[in-house]
Amino acid sequence: MQNQVYIFAIFILNGFLIGILFDIFRIGRISFKTPDIITYMQDIMFWILAGLSVLFSIFKFNNGELRNYVFLGLAFGIAIYFLVFSKIVIKICVNIINIMKKIVKIVIIIPVKYILKLLRRIILKPVAFVVINLKKITKRLDFTRKIRSFFVKNRKKAVYKKDFT
């Protein structure tokens, strides 16, 4: 009887850990917007991890025997976690993640954007100026070539006309 109470307590703890694992995935979904395919992959990963945890506990602590108190302990642990701790854990973790996101934005993202904007002004504006002026010059050169070729062709025609008339 004492062994069964010990195993029951282990599976209550296992259910509690499964609840924490579930909330970790929930916190990730709340804090970060992900595509549906990532959500499906996270669901599969949760069930694999939860299943492996339960199987490990069954083989390690109960010699692979399935008893009703194993499932009752899991259900009881999950229920305790969700009724007592889940909302608090989610609020705290989401707030911590949001604060960390703001810190990362202030410390990393804003300076990087400013540096990129500065580099764009320093590097891209002169390059764009040169490219635009090169285009203008090539257009002028093409235009002058066209004019020259036009006059050269017309001069030859004029010479021929004088010779034959």
C-alpha cells in the first residue's frame, strides 16, 4: 500500500509537469505569432514529450504496470496545476517575455535600424547619385551618337545627290 501511495504521488507530480509543459507551449503561442504549421508541429512535440514522460515514469517507478491510480494521479496533477497555478504562471511568464521583447527592441533593434538608416544615407545616396548621373550621361551619349549618325547618313546622301544632279 505504501508503494502505491508513493507511485500515486509520482504520477501527480508527472501530471503537474505535463501541465507546466503545456503552459510553456501556450506561453509561446501567446507571446509570439506563429504560422499554423508551426502550431501543429508544437502540438505534436507536446504530445510526444508528454507521452515519453508518462511512459518513462510508468517503466521507471511502476515496472511497466498500468494501474488505475496511475491515470488518476496524472489527472489529479494536471487538474491541480490548471486550477491553482496555470493562470498565475502564464501571466508572469507573458509579462516577463513582453518586458524582454521591449528591452531587446530598445537595446538591439532600434540602434540597428538607426545604424542601417545612417549607412543608407552615407553609402546609398552617393551611389544612387552616381548611378543616376551615369544614366543621364549615357542617355546624352546615345542621343549625341544618334544625332551624329543621322548627320553622317544625311551628309552621304547629300553628297550623292550633288554628284548625280
